[in-house]
Amino acid sequence: MDIAILQSETGGFDIALGDYDLKRDEGLRTAVLISLLSDRRASDDDVLPDGGEDRRGYWADAWPDVEGDRLGSRLWLLSREKQTADVLQRAETYAEEALAWLVEDGIASRVEARAQWVRSGVMQLTITIRRGTENLFQQNFDYELRAQ
């Protein structure tokens, strides 16, 4: 169980409050949001969107409980990309990489990410998480790009 994170009408995210307490998420939505929207450290061979040197990443990844574990996704690397099929493929790869821990930890048997362009500058990720033949979670997330 996680503290619930909700998306506002303006597109931002915040901790959900209710009845003078934090709301809880009994499902996978908050875990998926944290996995997709937190910035994973870029690999040494990744091209950074701003051409700088900041590879980002979660500070506690320096001391993982399990060697090699890293939090977040590399979707941030796509923030200045153009609308191409290659970008859709990379988005699917990055999303599945970010959610792979669900399979590794035995929560799910399979994680799938499908990306498509829904309008100019906006990519939609459809995330499906399964255990056997049962869908545990399925939701669409829009991701806005700021192409160069």
C-alpha cells in the first residue's frame, strides 16, 4: 500500500489528502506513477536532451538494497525529441525498463508499454500489468514533448 498520488487538472501531481489524512492507494497506480515519472539516471551512452552533463537520477540509487536496482525511468531523455517511430519505440523500452521491478519482485508476470502519438507534441503510453491472464492494471498516460 502506498500514499496515493493524484494528477491535477493542470497536469501536475500531488499527494492526495482526504478527511484530514493522507489517502492510500491499495492498487498499483502510485507505484506506476513513481516508476514512470521519477528520473532514472541516464546511461553513459545516452544522449542528454539539453546537451549538458546532468545525468539526473535518484540519490538513493547509490545505495540500493539489491545491487543494480534503480528507481524511475529514462522517459525524461525524450523531452526534446521529434515525433518519430524511433521515439515511440524508445518510450516503450524506457517504460518497461522502469516497471520491470514489478516482475522481478513477483508482483506481476508481465508488464507491457505501448506508445502512440495522440496529437502534436503529445505521446500516450498505455501501460498494462498482468499476473497470468488477469490484468492487474491498465491505464493511459499522456507525455508532452517539447521538440527542438
